[in-house]
Amino acid sequence: PVHPPSNSPFDGFSPGPQQACGPPDQYQVGTYSPFGSPGQRPNPNNMYCTSPQQQPLYNHPTQQPPPQGFWPEQPHSFQSTGFTQPPTINGYQRPGFAQHPAMSSYPSNSSVQQTGEHKNHPKFGLIITIVVILLIVVSGSIGGYLYVKRQPSTTSTQTISTTAPTKIPQGKPLFSDPLLNNNMGWDLTSKPDEFSVKIGNGSMVLEDDNNKLFSELIPGGRNFSNFFLTADAVLSKGNQNNGYGIYIRGTSNQSFDIATYYRFELYGDGTFAIFKGSVDGTGTSKSSLLANYSQSAAIQKQGNVNHIAISAKGPTMTFIVNGQTMKIITDNTYTSGSIAFFVSNLPHSTPGAQATFSNITIYPPQS
């Protein structure tokens, strides 16, 4: 995302300034303030692409077989089979292979001319040959089985990296709102064409149309020290440079509703950053990076919901998205404070950034 210099008048953006939170009559008050599969293997009973040419066993009907009783071996001209693989359709590949003639299409052995003498003499040589072949096949099968049994299993040694599912938090929630209505007393102050907040149908929608950062504090002026927060959030309107996220351990001063803080911000392009807010000698809130802008495959991009979790326990803060830890920060500057949700419409971006939050719950710290 595009980020303004730190001395920009818009302090509080990423990494530029946040929206100033002034007196209640100004809008800046933050409280409104499967893959494709390879072709199928052909039928193992169909070993030939084309019918092998049957040759008569003798050049002349009156020719006699060898005295030993063996039929002379005939040369083979079998063709190798080949597989074809059609293009991918709708995320999968249809199995396919070259067509082969049915087994019934091969020439019948009845076409071989036999004399009465052939019927009267058993083919001892052929029988012996078949027995030997069977012994070789059986021996090879047993040997192969014993060899495979001695080999270590490759499957059991593979390590598959997966994202562990988020555990269900324990304990009575410190704060929870189904957001079906405004019974909890959120600040719904809005200003057309600049910023707005709406609550209902299980969600809270924050929108900024004035290239600023707009935040909404947890109602009741409550402070939280150690906790485990969960919420679902999505950048429901805007571009990849717009951001949204959560303030924790925030405090106010005469000029800003959130002057000092830790801020976890996601962006529409799948990146994230973590900021720390502080106040200079003039009382102006400034932000600095605790975790620089980073891409994560775990973060869903604009238009897709991300499940955010933040654990704050003493100086250790853990920031999690969709079950995967983004960053663990250790900082003891701020130990408690307010919690707020926000959407940021960076300067020089197209006006109109909207973030939707739902399933907001704050639990006691988890072990």
C-alpha cells in the first residue's frame, strides 16, 4: 500500500497519521470519533493397441511339428499403448486414454489348422514352460513383498504443515455484542459524504469517504488490560490500499480520543502492519511501526472475511489472523486502555473505504 511520510498532517495512517479526534462537534472524533487427475490406466486385460497378427504355426498344412512336441515360438509385433489426457475443465480433468479394440476382435485360435496327430500328443514342453513361468512369478511376488515390508514407510515420515484451528476461548466474555441493534450504545454519529457508522443485522459497518482514518470505540468508556479478543472483519468496499483493524490499550488526551495505542491493521492486498501511537511534546499523536508491512497467505484479500484474534497478556501481545500467528510483540509501554475498530482511507486513494465487523467478543486472557 501507499504510505505517506511520517510528517504528513494525516498522522495515524499507515504509516501516516491517524484521524484526529477532536471535540464532539467535529467528525474527527474517533468515537465516531482438487486437483486435476491424470488419465485413467487402461484396462489391464487389454494389452494391445492393435490386434497382433496371428501367424499360422506351419507354412503348409502337411508340415509336421517338431518331434519334441514344442510349438515353435512366433515373433511378436505388439504395439505399445499410450495415454491421452484432455484439457482441464471446471477444475478437474476427465480421465481418458486411447481406444483399444475389444478382446473379442482378436483373431480366434480356431483359425490355426491342427491335424489329428496334434490332438493325440500332449504338449509336455508347453506345460513345463508354463509351470516354470508360474514358479518365477510366484517367487518374484514373494520376494517383492518381503522387500517392500523391509523398507521404511515414506508416508509416516512426511510432515504436513497446516494451520491449527483457533481454539474456542474459555471463560465468561468481558464484552460481547451480537450487533442486532444498538442496545449497547455505540456512537452512531455520521456525516454524509465524509464518514458513517451503521449497526444491525449482526454487523457494524464503518465507512470513510474523506481519505481519513475513522474509528469507533467500544461503548461505555471501558478499559481492558489483559484479554483475548475475537472478531470477523472484511474490507467490504474500497481498493487494496485501504486498511481496517483494531486499536488496543488506547488512551486519549485533550486533542485525540485515541492518542496512544497499539494498532493492528490489515490491508486489501493481503498485507498487515502493527503500529504504536505516542504523543510528542506538543500533544500531537504520532505513530511508529512495530511490525513492518508484510504479506501473508493467511490473510484474505478485499471482499473476503478474516477472523482476527488478539491476545494481550502483560507486555506480550499476539496478533492472529485465520488461526495463524502474524506477530508476537513484547512492549510494556501501555498496559491497559480502550479498544476500537477502524477503517482507513489513505490520502491519494479513491475516496470510499468500508469495513464490516461482526462476532465481536472480548474474553478473559487465555492460558
